[in-house]
Amino acid sequence: MKPYDLIIRNGLVASASEMGHWDIAVKDGKVAALGTALPDAAIEIDATGKIVLPGGVDAHCHLDEPTGGPARMADDFRSGTLSAAFGGTTTVIPFARQMKGAGLAEAVEDYHRRADGKAYIDYAFHMIITDPSKAVLGEELPRLIDAGYSSFKIYMTYDDLKLNDRQILEVLDTARQEQALVMVHAENADCIDFLTERLEARGLTGPKFHAAARPPLVEREAVHRAVAYSELVGQPILIVHVSGAEASAQIAGFKARGLPVFAETCPQYLFLTKDDLDLRHFDGAKHICSPPPRTSADQQEIWNGLRNGLFSVFSSDHAPFSFDSAEGKKVAGENAPFRKVPNGIPGLETRLPLLFSEGVGKNRIDLCRFVKLTSTNPAKIYGLFPRKGALAVGSDADITIWDPDRQVTIRNDLLHHNVDYTPYEGRTVTGWPETVISRGEIVIVKSQIAAEAGRGHFLPCARFEHWKDLRA
Ligand code: URP
Ligand code: ZN
Ligand code: ZN
């Protein structure tokens, strides 16, 4: 009987803090040993010339999330987690959305029904709080946090999602009492309404005006307000999908004062600009997301923030609405005004290859920072570490083996999501995940799926207690 189930030999292994040539042995779904000259295993993988990393943790993606209207997300837990796995991700954290007037626990129950039996990889849930009534904050939320739902997103924009300032303060205060983490979508709703109406009055309703209705100031002001409220309450905060220089500068200023502010950014702010909303016909609608992509100077600031630690997390914000679909981008018609186009773009499968190729491959970030941003930090921040986000003895054996030399020209046909486009069509990247292992089971090998849907487990998340360790 061989002592290990699986061994990966001869690869360059990297964690968030070090890299070297070690073999990794797996037993019963866990990392059992790291070292050299380890004894034989039932399955041996030769990773000579390859890079061996903890599987990605995508801590911001939307799967089968009810929209409250006729639009429908194209990916459910089956297609979404399949696509994530092909892109080197082994854990996803999508959102259980509370509907206004309804409870939070029922949103979580409903979301479990949507996920049950479908996922290829493990998953946890954030919640979206849209109606922080006394019952929700006083009773439901503490119970849910206790049960492993320890992070929730709140919105400062979108009529059916946004909270007012008093509600934001109450949510932050509950998070403080219960040791949970509030993630904020920071854009000023009134400014957006004001600008949108002015644009509409002038007939300026094409996709490119989405960016004009949500300029950097709108995000900058909301970031400032959200972080100021977190300071008032004395509670850390995480700003999601930071898009450019102005919001980054706000966050840098607060961090310089020692405030516990965490920030996330996403591929669309590195690889798209607002010009991508200005395409022929209605094609710019493919790139309508909020906040919108900015300028190439903003992209440089986002790279700086990834390099210098301003950003703790790099997520996809995969929000899958098909383009040529009456349930997707065309839900309000072929040439609907930007106000009526569902916001969001797909990116689960391309998140890691894009950052690997343009970040690690072009020496903008090193391999350790890549691991930190895409796996270790999200696992730590959302209470999944060291089970996820690490290749340490005892951690789940969630491992992605990369071929650092493989060149891939991204085409939607190659991807496994259920969306009819990718914003990155035709872009060539170098480096692609070759083998993906989840809890010791090979899920992807040689670009083929090797596991069954439904094998993914739900992961309860620990409370947000250890954030002081995360600030370095
Ligand atoms: O446009 C976006 N980002 N859509 C997804 C929902 C969100 O706000 O993250
Ligand atoms: Zn958002
Ligand atoms: Zn999102």
C-alpha cells in the first residue's frame, strides 16, 4: 500500500511568501507532505517545467443570482464552477441576495437549493443585504454569521439594492458586534441618477454613455463616505471592484492613516477601458459593468496597487449576462438605453490566465503576489484559511498546475461558461492552467473535465477576527 494517494513532483511551487522546487504529496484530500525524495504514491504527476500553485479563490462572482426582473444570469453553479475550474480556480464565493421586503435566511436557503448537487468545486456564500430591518440585523444576521456566512455586500447604488447612509451605519455596526466583514459597492446613486437624466434628456443613451453617467468622482465620493462610516463605527471595511486612480487614491490615503480598509480589483480594470463601451451597433453593451472601465492611466494605477499592496484581493466579478439574449444584455430591446442594460461582464475562467500572463509574465507582479492576491488573501479575508488558499500540510489539496509557456488566444468557444461572449476575445495570453485538483481529486486534466458536477462542497466561513494579521 502506497503511503500517499497522489504526488506532484519536480514543479516550481509557490505560496504567498516563498517559492522553490518541492514535491507535494496528497492523502485523503489533504496536503500530506512537502519536500524532496518523498515515497511513491498511487498517482504520480511529473510537473517538470510547470508551476504548482494553490488553487484560485474567486471571492467575487455572481452565479444564478436572482435579478428581481426579467434578466437572468447565464451561469448557474454547474456552468459557473466548471468554467472557474478550467481557469484554475478551486473555490468560488458568489452571493445569496436578499430581496427587499424578504428575509435574509430565506435568501440563503434559496441559494443553497440553487447550488445543491451542481458544483464542480467548493463554494462559500457571501450575502447581499438589501433590507436591513431590525429583525434582519438583530436576529437573522447574527444567526447566519454563526452558521458560516460571515461576509456581506451592500450597495450604495442600484434602486433595488442600495442602502441609505443610516442603513450603512447600522450594517457596519452589526458587523462590528458580530465580527463579520462588510463589502461595499461604492458609487453615489444620486449622482448617477442626476447624470443619467441629463444624458437622456440630450438623447445620449448608447452604451458608451454608461461611463459618462458613472465618472470616477462618483466612485471616489462613495469610497470616501463608506470608509468614513467604517471609521465612525470602528469597523474594517472592504471596497469591491475598485476601478481606477481616484478611488485608489482615496483608499491609499485612508490606509496611510492606519485605517483597516481592504480593497479588491478585477480584470476589467486592467484590460478594458471606457473606449470598449464605444463599439459599433450595440456591442459596447458587452462591456457595461459598474463601476465602468476607465482609462489607460487608470489601468496603470490599478497595476501599481496590485504591486504595492493597496489591493488585497483580485476577483473576477463574473456577472454573466449573454449579449444576444432577451434575458441578457438585450432584455430591454436591441438598442436599449444604457440605463436598462444589465450590468456585469463574464470573467471567471479568464481571471487567472490574464493576471498570470500580463502580471507575472511581464514582471509587473511576482509569483508570490499572484498567489496572495488570487488565493491566499481571499481565503484569509473570508474565513477559509488555511483550509483554502495554502499548500500547507493539512490544507485541502486544492492545487493548480500551470504550463507557464502555453500560449492561448482567448476565444469564447474555448471557454466553459454559458455566456455568448468574452470581453477578451482574440487576446493572446502566455500561461494556462493545465491540471486542476480539488481536495485531492483531479478535476481538469489536459483541458478535459475529469470529475462530476455535484462533488463541490459548501464551505462555512469563519468570523472576520484575524484582520490585524492581514494588514502587512
Ligand atoms: O456591473 C457589475 N459589477 N455587476 C455585477 C454586480 C456588482 O455590482 O458587482
Ligand atoms: Zn458591485
Ligand atoms: Zn459583483
